[in-house]
Amino acid sequence: MQGELVKLQEWVRAEGVRLVVVFEGRDAAGKGSTIKRVAEYLNPRVARIVALPAPTERERTQWYFQRYIAQLPAAGEIVLFDRSWYNRAGVEHVMGFCSDQEYRRFLVQCPVFERLLVEDGLLLRKYWFSVSRAEQLRRLSRRSEDPMRRWKLSPMDVESMVRWDEYSAARDEMLSATDIPECPWYLVESEDKRRARINMIAHLLSTVPYYEPSRPSVELPAVPPAGSTQRPSRTRYTYVPDHAAGLL
């Protein structure tokens, strides 16, 4: 399927398609690992991952969607949103980072915003990754014990455990307001991360009418014989020590 994603990428580039894939869901539901598998063999000049930090003071005074619009793809590009404008319907709403008026305005404006994108020809796919409370706790506990992944455990992750019911209510209200025919939500059961990744990628491929564009064949030339140019001595340069030799 990763090979098919490469074909999808080449189709996007050949046809000048604009493709956006939104990844949302519970903390520790497997969004990041899925995005990694999707992008693993893609050309970073064609497919890029967008994971915006918290807005600046200036950005807080802009129209809410403005900073996300700046990240949308041009023709022949794919954008993978690792969380998106739906922050307002989730963490911002639950944690009180936005007012109730701002939250209600978002639920009204978001379907209009997405319809405008689709009407303009942009392909928009939205995936919500679900995980049980027990599995989320298990994964977050593993993060706290793993020095290689401890950085992934944030105070917001801890709050997501404490406020499970509030996040559940926010998700249900968000889906009710923004699951529209023009760009519906697709829910991914992520209790098994590997299965979730496979299911999500397979579904994405099934929803896009891509084909494999023909590409000119590239043949490597015959290697020319070595010239008589005198190369400088290796002692002239500083090389990185062979640390790997001591590990073998």
C-alpha cells in the first residue's frame, strides 16, 4: 500500500491535484505513527506534514482559519495535517483556551469553510482515530517509562485522561456539526495500531480516483574510466571518527 501511495503522489503531481488529509483523534490513538507510515516513501517536496504549534499573540487576533489556510497545498501537493483547525472543537474547547462564543462560531463556520475548499476543487479527507480509555492509559504509561518517547507525554495528554468524558462529549458535538456530505468524517478504530494504519491507508486509496502516470525511463550511463586528475591527500581533511567500527 505504501507503493500505491507513491503512485497516488505521482498522480497528484501529474494532474495538479490538491490533496489534504486531516488526522484527528484521542491522544495516543496512533495518529503520529500513521502519518509516519503514509509519508515514509513520499517525496517531501510533494507531500508535507503540518503540525502547527500554539498560535502566537498576533495569530490569536486573526480569523481562526487564517493560519491554516496558509498551509493548504498548491497544485500537485499533498498536505497531511497532524491535528488541524479542529483543535478549536477539541482541546481549546475542553481546556478553556477559547470562549464559548468562539467555539460556537467555529461549529457554524467550519462546514462553510470546508465546503468552500471542496467547491474550489481541493480533495479533503478527515480521519478520527478512536481508542478505548484503558488502551490510552496503557500507551501513555509506556511513554512515561520510555526515555526515547517520554517527550511525547505532555500535560495535555495527562489532562485528556482526566477529562475523558468531556473530550467524548466534545467529539460527539464536533462530529454532529461537521460530518457533512461534501467531506464526511471517517472513524478509525485504533485499538490495534498496525491494523488501524492499514485500514486508514487502504481507505484513503479507495476514495481517490488515482492512476499510475507514465514516467520516462531513466537509464544509467556507462561509467567513464578514471581520469588522471591528481586528488589532494586525505590527510588534508578532517573526517568523522569511525565510531561504528567499535560497535561491530
